[in-house]
Amino acid sequence: MADTAMSGQGRRVFFRQGTVLKTVVLAILIALIVLPLLRTVLFTLQPGTVGAWSDVLVGRLSTNLFYKPLGNTLLIGFVVSAGCVLIGGFLAWLVVMTNVPFRKTIGVMATLPFMIPSFAAALAWGSLFRNDRVGGQIGWLQGLGADIPDWLAWGMVPTLIVLTLHYFSLAFTIIAAALATVNSDLVEAAQIAGAKGRRILMGIILPVTTPALVAAGSLCFAGAVSNFATPALLGLPVRMQTLSTRLFGMIEVGQVGRGYVIGILLVLISGAFLWAGNRIVSGRRSYATITGKGGRAKRFDLRSARWPLFAVAMVILLSSTIVPVIVLTASSHAPSSANLFSDWTLHFWIGQSDPSFAQGIPGIAYNEDIVRALTITLALGFAVAFTGMAVGLLASYTTARYREGWMSAAITQVSFLPLLVPGIAFGAAYIAYLGAPIGPFPALYGTFALLVIAATAYLLPFSVQTGRAVIQQVGGELEESARITGASFARRLAQITVPLAIRGLAAGGILIFVKIIRDLSLVVLLFTPTMPVLSVLAYRYASEGFGQFANAITVVILFLSIAATLIANRLQSKSQPWLQN
């Protein structure tokens, strides 16, 4: 009797509303995210590869394999994060808290650099500053007669500058949102007490925005240490290695054990810094700036500094947005980057094969490899947008409608785990996971399916966050009414939730489309000649000295990214009209 009661209670617990759905979603997330990372760790612990740990950490080659790249990686991370917080914080302060001219223009332009792939900025830097140290074409400035030093053309300095100009928009977005919540009563009270602007900045504004500063620095650090494209294009020609380029090199030459070890260490470093940033913020009792005593926005009067500060802001913004696009467009028409704005030709776009020009490589319109890569890239973007939003919608629906229990918390934590994993390390994990047969399932390396699965898993945090935003706009009482009338889960989702949230879902899908078509770090290890994508093809052309073709491909990626982003913003403003303000 007791056993019957217990079994009945167990069935009620298991089949409690949402339990089956949470079990299915958690299983999908574990298969997409946890198992690839676990498979990578287990691969390095096998008898034949466990020695890779000692080779990387204490072997005679460990200095070149790990410690020198580690030093370069940490230097890049700390300098870029500091630079991004300074530049992003400066621009956010101008836009939110001052009367600088054209504040809205500065605000819009400050969000654009993150839309431009980092390898695009690196290619533009090379077209301007490249010298003759490594052979090949020289840049425009040296073509004009300028003597470009090696430290400005190659290596650490250009890598730091390009990455800072790429990631500062991320810091700007986070810090601007925090500054907008600073209670003006605090500022006014300090001004009444006689405090000067510098004292207010150091004593009020910076302390209460500490969480935003730490979050911005942590995210910029994680992005910089995991970036592959910029150090590969500007550092590898002079043998400057980072952990991401070393990981790529190890797997390229077949030393996968060492490559996986470096990938695991890169994940630990990135994750440790993000954890430390969160720990610093959580160690203080309160950073509350929004209370029951709200106040109107307070702006500092810059007086005579208005226009000089506006000029400084525009120099930064033009250097990170307009200039790279102009340089890339010009370079895709110029036979030589030394003569960037003269003797233009359309060969790199629509030219037929000519043995006397560009080694017979036809323009991108007639280049079968590039046309195939464009087709695969677009198909990949649409496929990942669909699968990503489907899985993201399922995960966010589950956690929004059935919040109780440990499984909901686990779904949330696992879905955001890829944020801790650098893209190139995640790509390596998927090679270990699906690059070899698993039971009756064949190896997927070199297939379109592997690209879709890996990209879906890697971009899951963005799809879950988008899904959560749109799910919360749909009242639960609508689905509850349908459930009472006997509608199944699939029918409720298809006929109520999705139609009501379709614009927000479409906007999220387009943003995922943009992220994957311009991504290089994730796909650079999954690239094969039979499954090319535009970003890797651009990198290959640049590495082989065909900069004009690389720049032309990059312009195509930029056009697709900007057009899709504008469409996504339009859809998002329709579904979430408060974002217009």
C-alpha cells in the first residue's frame, strides 16, 4: 500500500507540469555544450595524449608552446580591457552626462565598431601601415614615402590598437547604460556642497558605476584574449604568438593533443578572469543607484571644452568605423595598396582570369571558390539563425514558464556557458567531439552539419537572451487558457507564442545570422576546402599575400552584416518600441 502510494507520488513528481520539457531541454543543452568540452578534456587524459600536458606546461618546449604566448595573451587582455574601459567610459560620459554637441550622433557611432569584424580592421591597418619587413606589398603610407617602423606595422602595438578600437563599443554600451541610472540628486548634492567636477567624477560617478566598469573590463578582456584574427594577421608574420594562434597552429600541424591542452588552459584563463570580475562586484554590499527618490537627468556643462572634446570623440569614432570601410573599399579596387587611391580596377570584383594579373585569380564574381563560399556562408547564417532561435526559444520558454526547481537553474547556467569559452577553443572542442565516429554515427568533420551544430551551440547565449526577452512579452494567461481547452504544448507554442513574438524572434535570428557570417575564431578550425566560408577564405587570401581579394570579400561581409543589422533593428523597434528611446 505504501509502495503504491510512493510510486504514485513519484509519477506525479516526474510528470508534474514542465518536468518532461525541462528534462528534454537540459539533455539538448548538455549534448550541445557540456559533452564537447568534456570530450576535449577526456581526450587529453588518454594514455597516448596525456603527455601533452607535460609538454605544454613543463617540457623543454613549454616556453615557446605556452608561456611566451601566455604572456602575450595576458598583455593583450589587460591593455585592451583598460583601453576599452577608458575610451568607452569617456564616450559614455560625453553622451549621457554632458552637453557635448551631437550627442546622439556620437552615441550611434560608438555602437558601430563591434559590427565590423576584427579581421576587417586588421586588414585595413595592414593596407595603411604595412612595411617591407616580411615582403609582399607595402602599405599606403610607405608608398607615399613614409618610413613605417616595424613596431607600428607588425606585432604587439598594432594588435593592441586594433583590438581596442574593436571592443570599446562593448564597454561603451555597458557603461552608458549604468551612467543613465546615476541619481542626479547625488550629483546636485555634491555641487551644492562645493565639490568640483573631478571630485564628483572620482567620488560619486565612478564608485556607483563600478559593476559596469568591471563587467565591461571583464568582457573586453575575455574577447581580446580569445581573438584569433587580429594577432594572426598582424602578429604571426613576425612570429608573435598568442594562445589562440598557438592553438590554431598545433591543430593545423596535427599535434591535436597539445592543441587541446592549450585550448583548455585558454578556457580556464578566460573563465577565471570573468569569475574574478563577478567576485569583485559581489563583494560590496550595494551599488544601488535607482531608488524611490528618482531625479531628473543632470548634465555637466563643458563650457569651452565642448567642441574640443567633440573633436576627440570624432577622431576615435572615425578611426574605428569610417576609415576602415573606406580603406577596405579602396584596397579592393587598387592593384597595389601602395597606391591606394589611384589606378583603380574592377578586376578584383568582376574580372575574368588573366595570367598576367593577380596570378590568374579571377574576380570574386567569377571565382568559383568565393561564390561557393558565399553560398555556404549564407546557408550557414540562415540555418544557424533558425536552429539557434528554435533551441533558444525552447530553453527560454522553459525557464520563463517553469521557473521552479534545480533543472531550470541548470538550464540557465548551461545555456550561458559558451560565453566563457573562446571561439577557437569551442571549435577545437567540436573537432574532438564530432570529428571522429561515435558508435553508429559517422564523423562530421568537413560537413555542413558540423558547422551548423557548433555555431548553434556557440551562439546559444545570444539566442536564449533574445528568446527570453520576447517570451516575457507574451502573457502566460493566453497559453493557460489554451491548455485548459486541451491544446498541446506544440500547438500552444506554434499558434500563440511564436505568432505573437515573431518580430522579436526574427530580429534575434538576424542578429545571430550577422554574428556567424562574420565570425572567424569559431570556424577557422572547422574550415575545409570542401566546406569554405567567407571569413576564413578572406583570412587565407590575406595570409597568402592577396590582400585585394581578402579586402573585397571583407567588404561583402560588411555589406551583409550592416544590411542585416539595420533590418534587425527595424524589426526590434517594431516589437519593442521602448527601445527607440
